[in-house]
Amino acid sequence: MLRKLVSRRTLAAVGGATALSAAGGYYYLNSGPTYPPSTKETRRPPPPWTPPSRQQMLDALKASGANPAEEEFDLLIVGGGATGAGVAVDAASRGLKVALVERDDFSSGTSSKSTKLVHGGVRYLQKAVMELDYEQYKLVREALHERKIFLQTAPYLSAMLPIMLPIYKYWQVPYYWVGCKMYDILAGKENMESSYLMSKGKALEAFPMLKQEGLVGALVYYDGQHNDSRMNMALIMTAVQQGAVVANHVEVTSLDKDGAGGKIQGARVRDALTGQEWNVRAKGVVNATGPFSDALLTMDNPNHTPIVQPSSGTHITLPNYYSPRTMGLLDPATSDGRVIFFLPWQGNTIAGTTDTPAEVTATPLPQEEEIRWILEEVRRYLSPDIKVRRGDVLSAWSGLRPLVRNPNAASTEGLVRNHMIHVSDSGLLTIAGGKWTTYRAMAEETVDKAIEVFDLKDRVKRGCVTEQLRLVGSDGWSRNMFIGLVQRYGLETEVAKHLSENYAILVRPLSLPTLPVLRYGERLRKQRRWLQEGVGNKVKLRSYQHIQLREVKKLLRNLSQTPEHFVEHLHLYV
């Protein structure tokens, strides 16, 4: 009898433990990170959509000035970078009548010159802990939340990226491990994958270019990576799909104010391609010009207090043999106390960034000392048998990072670490600062403020939907889409992946079988992943979405290096 009782209790205990383990395993497998996106099509693809032409957009802008009683916009957004495009998407998706103008081309400035990361900010978390700074903590928490939304609303333009922190001192093992685990915990259910330690051997296997001498091991954590310029274009196209009117190469020359109260009621604009000028009427104007915010503020009030303190961030591009294809590297403590990233990017490696005070200019150029500083930092972490040469630098670029100062704060206490929204006496609403990862939250906050300041409550049809709104091209896309392009059109695998990961379902209207000159998928240059259809559209400049004249000029400069048959047929395009 006793033996039977024990047996029953044992079986019950084993059964209970098994059930508990099964339940725990089910929870773990089904409540973990949602990255990478499913290989299944994310949603049913929408019907084919053709955006209005640039001329149609310009006509709509002109109509607002000619007939303001019926055609006035609710918001005129100045600036077509990440911030301006994000504000346009948010406002248009709420039902507001939105216009956006950009002096140059969309994403021609800071927004296309980032480190390509979608990140919470490991270094900000370090500052939050070391300096007991709650504001830094909030920045990291918000960015980690926005990171998840970013990767889910534009899955074809972003992906998860493991980043390695090489460890050369034993005391750094617990230090970095605790820091990365705090990063994971802060992300909570929105975490990608858990960080983990690697032995020296595993670290060298994953990143064979690393310097072996003194290497103890490595710690790997996860953040996101994205195509910044294409992401900017996806935002612009999504804004148009939601009803916004946008136009590039249209510059604001003056702000239009009413005679009585001096309140802004629109702007005078000029088409840089034709020289034509006209007025655009709007209930409110949003200044989203990034490093150039002070220029529009000066136009509004010549005596205003400057809010932008720009710094130059330089990056360089190195050949692909400088890093693995699927893992980045972070140097958390450079020779001067900064951090530097070393990341795979489109078949090559990008390294950066610097942080140097700079003057605001339309075309910031990388300085030679900045390039050599980055190379020296790269050299510190690579194996001695890899000769880091100045001649290996394939390209370099510099972007202006706008650090902003609250004009209403004391001069020594006014630096804003994230972003700032300011409304002038005349009603100019300025959004400045921030970073790519948090563009959506910045846009939501800006539109909320605009609705309040410009009394647009009766014009709003719905609340903010951008946490769930997928960008143009996302619905119907899957990670296996490139296979269908290879099988249907005979493209090279790399070219098919490039199309899938840059244009997603927008590839379908390209009519690939009708390409008149090159073979399907043949490239203009082996170093450049440009296809004939893409370049043809860009050169024609028929609507807002086509890349600006600088790409055409760049193409013309490279004619001597392109296939002869393309040169012979250039007259088809220009």
C-alpha cells in the first residue's frame, strides 16, 4: 500500500513537472521577440497605386494661395528629412490636409548621413547609470520602445543586427555583461534577442579580423539597422498615400503673416527647377529643417535666440574584408573617450562617427583629420596583419547632427539631449533635435502640439495611428520575396535581394521584362547596385519620388567607367 502511494505521488510530481515545463516552453516560444519578421507575407498586398506627379503636387500648392477659402492647408511642413516626413505621415493619417516642401531633395541632408542604426543607445544607458541621470534613462526606454515599432512598420528596410563588444580586460566582463543585461531588461517584451558572452575562440571565429593579443572574449548584443535614405522615401510616399501634397526642390523664401496680429498664415515658395514663385496658404507652419532650423526662425524673427548647435558626424566606407557580413562591432571607449561603430553595410563596411563642432552648411564635407582619426581607431581593434590604409577608404561623408538649446532656458542649462518643440510668438512651430529611431514619437508629439496651437481639433478625423501604420511597400512583403524575382525575371540573387530590400512590393510595377537596353538585372557598374530601370526613373525626375539632380550629376561623372552600351543609349534618358 505504501509503495503504491509513493508511486502515485511520484507520478503526480513527475506529471506536474512535465506539464509545468511544457507550459513554460510554450510561453517562451510564443512570447519571445518578433524579430526577424515572419517569412510569410505580412499582409495582403494593396492594389497597385500610382502617386500624383510632381506637377500635380505643385498645382495643389498653387491652388492654396490662389483660392485659400477652399484650398487652404491645415499644415505646411518645411523640411523633407526624417522629421518632416514623419510629421507629414502622422498628420495626414489623422485626416489633416497637409503640404510639405523640401528645398533640395528628400533625405539629401542629415537624414541620409546617419550610422544606419535603429537603437536604444547603449552609451546613453551607461551615462544614465554612471551619472544617475533619469532623463537619460527615459531616452533609452523611449528609444527601445520606438525601435520595435520602427522594425515592424518598415520590415523590408530594417533588420536585426548583432553587435560585438570586444573585451580586453577581465574586469570589463562583468561590467559590460551587467550593462547589456540592463539594456535587455529595459526593452522587456520588446527586446530582440538576449545579449550573450562569447569566448575568445568564438569571438575570433565570428569576427576573424579582431586583434587577438590580450583578447579575453566578447559580448554580443542586438540592435537594428536600416536604410536611412530609402526609409525617408518610404515615409514620403506613405504621406502621399495618406493624402499629403509634397514637393522637392521647392524653397521657402519668406513667411506670410497677417496684417493684424502678425500670425503666420503660410509662406512664399520658389520652385528651384523653374524659378517660379507663389504663395502657399496654411493654418499652421511646421519648421522641420533640422540643422537649418535657425534660418527659418530668423526669417520669422531676425532677433531670435539661436537654438541649434550643430556637430559634424563623419563616416567612412571600407571594403567588405574589414568586417563580417552579419555582425557589427562597437568600440565603447575610443582614444578620446567617444564611441565608434564598425558595421557591415550593403557589401562593404562603414565606420564612424566623429562628433566635432561645426558650422551649418548645405554641403558639409568630411575633414582629412576626421578620416584619419577613424582609421586609427579601426587599426586599434584589428589584427596587425591587416594593413589599415588610407587608400582603402572607398568614400566618406559628413552629416550635421543638430543639438538644440531651449531658447526659454538659462544659457548654461538649456541643452536638450533629445528633441525640442518650440512655438514662436508668430506661431511658427519648430521641431528640432532627436534621432532616426525616435522620429515617429517626435512626429506624434509635434502633431499633437500643432492641433493644439493651430486649433485643428475639428479637422482631425482620428487619433494617432502610426504605431500600427505600415509604410508603403510593407504589406505583402516577405523575406523570401527575392526568390520570386529570381525565378520570374532571371535576376541575379544579389540584385533580387537589393530590389526586395529597398522597394519591396513596389518592384512589381517596375515592368522588369520591358527593360530596353540592359539584360534583366544587369548592373551599370559592378560596384554600384543600380539597375537601369531605377536610374532611368531618377534621371527623368517626373515626380516627387525620384532622386535629385545630384544623383544625375554623380552618374554623369562616372560615365567613363560605365559600360559602353549604356553611354550609347544615354540619349534615351536625358
